[in-house]
Amino acid sequence: MQNRIGFVGLGIMGKPMARNLLKAGYALTVYSRRRETVEALIAEGAQGAYSPREVGERSTVVITMVTDTPDVQQVVLGSDGILSSLPSGETIIDMSTISPTATREIAVATQTKGIHFLDAPVSGGEGGAIAGTLSIMVGGEASVFNTCLPILQAMGKNIIHVGPSGSGQLVKLCNQIAVAVTNLAMSEALIFAAKAGVNLELMHQAISGGAAGSWQLSNLAPRVFQRDFAPGFMVKLQQKDLRLVLQEADRLRLALPATSLVHNLFNALESMGAGNEGTQALVKVLERLAQVEVKI
Ligand SMILES: NC(=O)c1ccc[n+]([C@@H]2O[C@H](COP(=O)([O-])OP(=O)(O)OC[C@H]3O[C@@H](n4cnc5c(N)ncnc54)[C@H](OP(=O)(O)O)[C@@H]3O)[C@@H](O)[C@H]2O)c1
């Protein structure tokens, strides 16, 4: 019998991911706090629920895609959470980006109740979620990973089992280090070009295909040129991830100078009131220092 999927958290990422599960033909029950996002998915063929508990009652595999560590703890372990209703033998897959340490604790709590647990955070942004081409890095037991692979394949392309519980989150934090530091490198290249009076469009064309090429340069720089700071990935969520990175680095007594610097600059950006903007807004901090705007 095909799995009945539950989905909790229908934000920028969760909504298109849930939609791709519907397109793949899965029976889907969804829950999010804002009812309008639930209604939108009901209109496309999903069933709506009023709590994570109700999602657990109706599902064999429940996916969570919420904001932060306390949110996953609440929707999984809370009094009205998935664990209060999901039958023994079924599976929870958390695809949010949260603490690796808390993830291992949640995995133990679920396994104590006979529930399988995978941490499966993603990379690829809103565009990857819509296209179903996310990279998915998975921690947990290999047998559970193999069973759940077809479900993950409805949402992503590069899907790798990276180790035991918590490993998916650790690999995701590696991803976030590379993403955030590259964003700063891109922003410095843009501000340098603007200050030097270089043609921004031609500069972008000239360097995107060479060794400086990056996802950030291809996807975020054009938005900066158009002064489009709408979020694909919000500054405040990037900061949540960098805090997770720096906490782990602290535990490991590890110096990450570039990551610390980007986190610091994002603090300044949040002070400027841009916490809900996209991470491409990082350039605004450099613009203040340079007294120049990156604009076409
Ligand atoms: N955006 C990206 O590019 C991206 C890429 C990779 C990974 N991620 C990660 O994916 C996760 C989701 O990101 P997002 O961009 O989709 O964020 P988002 O737009 O803020 O969506 C979060 C969703 O979770 C729901 N939610 C949060 N806390 C909840 C709770 N306690 N109970 C029930 N529902 C709750 C929210 O519901 P309401 O809106 O109703 O409050 C919302 O639907 C985050 O961990 C983020 O770091 C994001």
C-alpha cells in the first residue's frame, strides 16, 4: 500500500515541496498555523488538518518543514504533536534546518516510541523547492533512508545518505558556511564594481562563467541589480543557521573567521530592519560603508 504522507509547515519551502508530493500522486494531509496556506493546498487536492496530532493520525510518513529547533520540538514532541498520534512503525522526516544536537535527542525520543526518524535538510532555495530539484542530505538509519527514498525523490534530485542521526544537519551547516561566505564574496565584487564605475551587467556576464561563478552570482546578483530584496531565503533564517554553525564551532573549539564575519555583518543588516528580506540584502551593509549603490 502506498504511503499516506503528512506535511507540517507550508512556508516558502514547505508549500512547493508539499505540492510536488501531490503531483507525484501521494495522498497528502497538511498543517500549518496560517489557515490560508492550508486552504491553498486543499484546493489542489490535499486534506487539511488542524494540528500536527491530526496529521499524525492520518499518515504513515510525516514530513516537517518548520522554522527553527523549538518549532520542530513543538510539532513533533509537543502535547498536540505528531508523536502523540503516529502509530509505532511509522516514520517522521524533519527537513527543516535545526540543531544537530537537538536532532539526535528528537531521534532518541521518537525511536523510544517505535517511530523511525530521519533528519533530511535541503539546499537549493525556493527555486529548487518549486522545480523539485533540491539537494537533500540525510541522517539516520540506512534502511529507513532506502524505504523513504522515493518520497524524497518527489522533492529533490541530489539525495545523499550522509550518516547516522544528526549527520544531515551537520552537512547542512557545512552548506551554510559555504553559502554565506560566498554571498559576502559576491557582495564585495559587486560593491567594488559599483565604486570603480564598471558596467555592472557586463562585469556580471564576464565573470559568471569563469572561476568566480557561483549560485549566488547567478541567482542573487541580478536581484541586487534590480533592487529586489524580496526573500527567497530570509536574513533572519540565515542568521539562525549561522548561530547553529558557530555554536557547533564553539563546542569543537574551532575558528571559523569568515563565517563569524558574515554573521556579524548580517547582525548590522538586521539592525537596519532587514531581517525579513532575502540574504542578497547583505550588499546593503557594504553600500553603507562604501557610500555607493549597486544598481542597474
Ligand atoms: N527558504 C530557503 O531558501 C531555505 C532553503 C533551505 C532550507 N531552508 C530551511 O527550511 C525551513 C523552512 O524555511 P522557509 O523559508 O520555508 O520558512 P518560512 O517561509 O518561514 O516557513 C516556515 C513554515 O513553518 C511553519 N511553522 C513554523 N513554526 C511552526 C510551529 N511551531 N508550528 C506549526 N507551524 C510552524 C510556518 O507557519 P506559519 O507561516 O503559519 O506561521 C511556516 O509555514 C527553515 O528551517 C529554513 O532554514 C530554507
